[in-house]
Amino acid sequence: MATTLLKRQNEMKRLEKQREKAERRGQKKLASRAQNEPPVEKINSADNEASRATIAAPSQSEPHI
């Protein structure tokens, strides 16, 4: 009986280590992506400003009926 309990404990330790390792890999991947890519906010804010300008320009040049 004691070996069954030890095996179960070892298996639980192994699974926990796997989870921790996968979490660390995910965090490393996110960190490396954040360093390699430009911030998303700057890209989105530039796109939003450009789209607002194109939307605003036609409405000002054409009168509403």
C-alpha cells in the first residue's frame, strides 16, 4: 500500500511540475512577443485617427439633403 501512495504522490508532483513549466514557457513567449512587436496601442490609435479623418472628410465636402 505504501508504494501506491508514493507513486500517486510522485505522479502529482510530476504533473504539478509540468503545469509550472508550461506556465513559465507561456510567460516567456508573451514577454518575447512584447519585446519584438511594437505596442498595439500606437498602431490602433494611428489607424483610428486615419479612419476618423477619412470619415469626416467626405461628410464635410458633401452637403446633407
